[in-house]
Amino acid sequence: MRTAYSVSTVRAAEQALIARLPEGTLMQRAAAGLAAVCTDLLRRGGRVYGSRVVLLVGSGDNGGDALYAGARLARRGAGVLAVRVSPGRAHEGGSQALRAAGGRVVDGLDVPATSRHRDWAGRVDLVVDAVTGIGGRGGLRPGAAALVARYTAHDAPVVAVDLPSGVEADTGEVLGDAVRADATVTFGAYKPGLLIDPAAERAGALHLVDIGLGAELPAVPELEALQYADVAALLPVPGAESDKYRRGVVGIAAGSARYPGAAVLAVSGALRGGAGAVRYVGPGADAVIARHPETLVHAGPPSKAGRVQAWVVGPGLGDGTDAEEAVSDVLAADVPVLVDADGLRLLDADAVRARTAPTVLTPHAGEAAALLGVPREEVEAGRLAAVRELASRFRATVLLKGSTTLIATEDPGAPVRVNPTGTSWLATAGSGDVLSGLTGSLLAAGLAPHDAASVGAHLHGLAARHASDGSPVAAQDVAEAIRSAWRDVRA
């Protein structure tokens, strides 16, 4: 499992470790890891010896990591130029080490003064961003932004040190100008901003350098991302004594005369997700049976449809009395309930908070904004805060869909989960309906809400990758590809 910790947690772990180690040990470990990644990138581009590397360095330890790494590169024959963002201010030990290895240290304000430095801006093989790192707040200052723009204007790869400068380490927000890296080398632990958009989108390929913090970090992180092995361990696989009821029966209250396809897609997701049986309630029964004859259909209301282990309500319900009654009836059930799409508009917040059985809400940014009473842009800019607030306000597990899907529980001490498998091809009509059915089937199989939402999002993203193969897909393609995603995880 990939875990991420806040800046304050990482700082405390570093201080505890530093107290037991010789001075400068942690910085040298970080520099060695950073230099190794830079060496690999330079080799891919041609060579290390004779290459040109620019370090954009701030005045803190982040800049020191880069300067010591630059010294290692210089000793291997690279030409290394360190550009100080704040005139005269950079890590002194790192600056001395770079000069001793044959590198140069200059102030950013002095760079345009000679043609030699001006020439470097157009002939750089690698740019290392060490302007602010995890200690920065807000976007880049104008002078730093100008230097970043100057040295990244010629398509040389950019490596960020610990975090792309200008992004918020703890939240993933981008509040101004920020570096867009091709790779980020982070030390000791991942930071939340490396896993959450919009900041994550600027981090590029992530490289974690072990500097020995493991024993100093708390057992519970701020964020976690399930990997294949974690998902495989959670997948509900039937045993020899299983029957369709033991595997889980999921109820689907979805679709309308206007949106019968939503019912079909939600049922598709549930069946592909491993449900032993699906009970469908709604006006889309004919369309559902035509596509999935194994579905058990009922005219309604949901409470009269028969025994289920979980309900999914909302996709394509539309408006009107029937839709409102379906949502209310499902929320009154004493089994886990997933609410999506139109169900999110029609739910009664007090009824959700009063439930004793688990509830999962699956909004996209627009729906989350409506539930919170804030502009959509606020949710998209601060996804971590939004998902935590929703989970707390509704006393539910919340799966916030988007470029990075986040899953939070009402427990403020529990880590938020980040899904690493998403793809932009999921931005297609009906894909959320498939996710709802898939996650509902996992709830019916007995997975805890946090796990069901996390595994559902993981399989959904993998299925989209299988279905697209780099080309456009429809939601039904994603549903059909869930089986391939399941096999991938178990392989």
C-alpha cells in the first residue's frame, strides 16, 4: 500500500531520526537518491558526461539536497549550474560541495548578464526544481516563477525535489504559479499533494527515496492508495459452499422512462462485480431484462422487492414523486446503501445521518458542490477538504469522483484513500452508473464501505484502461472489461 503523511508528521519523524544520526546524514541520503534518478534520466536522454544540468535552488534544505546531488553529477562529468532564487542565499555546505566538484553557483538576477548564462537557458539537458519543496505555501513568487519559466521553456526534463514548487503539500491545491515536473523525487514518505489533483498532475513520475523514516512514522497515515495486492486480498471470491445468496444480492433502484440506460449500466456493473444476484426495481425492467435476463425484477417499491444485502439508488431516476419515494424507501432499509446521481439530489440529509446501517455517497465535483452549498470550482481546487467535509457532514463514506477519486469515512482519524487507476476515458456518460453497481455488489458481498468503495474505484479504473487501449470507450465497454480488471488484480 502506498501511504502519504502530512508535512508536520514528516518533519517530526525527520527530527527524531536526525537526533540519532551524524550531522548531515539525512541530506546525504536524499542527495544520493536524487542524483540516482537524475543520472537515469540523463542516460535516457543520451549521457551523463558532458550534459548540462540546471539546479533552481531556494534557501532551505530542499536546495541543499539539490546542491549535494548536483555535486555528485558534476563529479561524473556533468556541467552543473546552480541558480539561486534568492540572491546570495542557498545551503552553504551544498554550495561549497558543488563548487568543489566543478559546478557553478550564481544568483538568478545575474543570469541574464552574460551570453554564457543566456546560452545555458537554451541548452539544458535537465532542470532540477528545488525552489521551495514541502515548506512552501502559496504559488511561486514572481521572481521564482520567471526563473522556472526561463529554464523550462526548452523541453528539458524537470525533476522536482520532494514536491513541485508552488503546490500545497498537505492538500494537493495549486494556489498560483507552480512547477510542472516530469518526475518528482520525494524523501522518506509520500506527501498528500503528490497523490491528489490538481497538484498530483504536476508531479509526473513519482520516486520515493528511503532515508530511514519508516520506524519514526505513525501507523496511520493521512492518505493511502491500494495497490494490486491490497485489492486482491479484499476481493470476494466464492467458496465451495457459496450460493447466490451467500455471494450477495444487491438491489438496484435506478432508471426512468427518460433514462432506462442508467438502469442497464448499473445492473451491468453489479453483475460484473460478482453479485450472486441482482434485484432491479424501476421502470427500466424491460431494458434490463433484454440485456441481462438473469436479473430479478420487481415493480416496486424497493422495500417489497425481496431480500437484499445492499441497495444502490439514484442512477437515472430523474425527478418526480416516484423517484423521491424510491430514495426515501431505500434509505429506510437496514442494509448498506449506495446513493448516486439523482439520488444525491433527492436524498434527505437528516435521513442519511439517522441511518444505523452504512451509507456510501458517490458524487462528482458538481454534485459534491451542491451537497456542500459551495461553487464547483471550490471542490475541484480543494478535493481533500471537500471529501472530508462531506463524510463528516453526512456521517457516511464518500467516494468523490474525479481526476483523482478520493474515498473518506466519517471517522476523522481514518486515512483518506486515493484511487491510483483512474483514466480520463472514464469521462463518458454512464460510467458512474457502472461504478455504482460495481461498488454495490461489493457492499452486498460483505465488504466494509471504505473497502467496497476503494476496490470498486480501483477495478473501475482498470476496466476503463482495458476497454480503451488508448481509444474512446462507452460505459458498457467499461462494464464488460471489469472481468479483465478482476483477473489482472488476482494474477
